[in-house]
Amino acid sequence: MNNIERIKLNLRLQKLLSGIDGLYLGKRLMKTDPKNKKSKTKEEMLVELEEEVKNCKKCMLYKTKVKSVFGEGDPDTKLMFVGEGPGFEEDKQGRPFVGAAGELLTKIISAMGLTREKVYITNVVKCHPLRIPDPYLRNNDRPPTKQEIESCIPYLKKQIMIIRPRIICCLGSTAATVLTKKEEPISELRGKIFKYEEIPEIEIVPTYHPAALLRNPSLKPLVWKDMKLIMKILGLK
Ligand code: URA
Ligand code: SF4
């Protein structure tokens, strides 16, 4: 496939996935439809998408959520982290990774010489999956079901398309399996580089979830190895 064909294929995929009908030139999305003269910034597109998520009723998790958790960070970042879904604290604050696992993720990001503001952090599902339907009960998390993931994944795909990071770091097996489409356990997927099917220029590096590091600190050196791989790809020192 030559370059022009790849660009065309990419535009078709973008359009198919999002209804977004245009090309990024700098920060603005230039509409390729001549009838549509307006162009939207990444920020504007993310604000619109976040509003959709706030009002979403595509799966039953909307019934028990306190706040949806869309994601946050730099829309122009080269590095996006994707977790599984909001937990207790995230559900109350409406922000990703702000509980105990989030504290560790913040430390990992700063050990890479970055800050939370310089990367983008989000999850596979945007509402808190509960075992017992009471959002004020602690230690009541569960992984999202296949159906919940299927309902919610278009939001993550659109976020990826808008932000277009260079690397997506999947935190844990839920994000790794969903984005690489590989069924192997996280111990097999971590530290390897995969292509993001929808946009092959984007590479995926799975690693362990920070909550797994809290339970099992002996995994920390492996995660650090994976972060060094990401830093090398991004040209960070
Ligand atoms: N675990 C996740 O997967 N995501 C969060 O936002 C918090 C904890
Ligand atoms: Fe909608 Fe996702 Fe929340 Fe389900 S988890 S209600 S699909 S935003």
C-alpha cells in the first residue's frame, strides 16, 4: 500500500468509526466536506463527547453511577493510559485514577519525567461496575462485563481518534485484551508492542495494572521495564 492509499484508508476508517469527516492540521480538524465550513479543535470534540458520556444510558451502569469518568489530560499528548473502569473514588470525583491505584500511577508517570497533565488518562468503561448495586459501599468493584465493554467502547475509540497518541499504555488485562484483541494473559502481553488495528500508526504497550502492583510489589520492576520501553519509543530520557 502506498502512502496515499494509506491516508485514504485511514480517513475512511475515521469516518466509519466516528462520523468525524476530516483531517487534522495542527490542532484543528479541517473538514473535508466543503459544505461544512466549521472546524473543531480536539478540545471541543472531547467536550462534546464527554457530554454524550454524561447522558449515556447504553448499559445499566448509568443507573448506579454517581459520576461518569470520561478521562483527562493533554489532548495533544503522545502517551495515553487506559485502565479498566472507575472505582469507588473515581465514581465520586468523576476523575480517572484518583484512588490508591491512581496514586501509584501518578508516581509511575512522574518517574517517567512526565506529569498527569502531560499525558491522557482514561478507562475502557466510563461508569463504575459494582458487585452489589450500592455506590457508597467500599470494596464493591467488579470488572466490566463483555456487554458493558461493548456498549462503552465506541467512546474510547473516539477519544483515541481525536487525541491520536503515539502510544497507548494498557493498564491491566481488560484494556490490553480489548485494544490488542489478543486473548493471552497480561503476563504474556506486557512489554510487547502491538499495533492499534483502527489506526496502525498508534502502538499499544500493555503492562500490569497499578492495583496489581499494590497487591504484588514484585511486579514493579517489570512495569518499570515497560515504561522504559515506552520512553525509548517516545524519545524520552
Ligand atoms: N482502576 C481503573 O482501572 N481505573 C481507574 O480509573 C481507577 C482504578
Ligand atoms: Fe454508557 Fe459506558 Fe456508562 Fe455504560 S458504562 S452507561 S455505555 S458511559
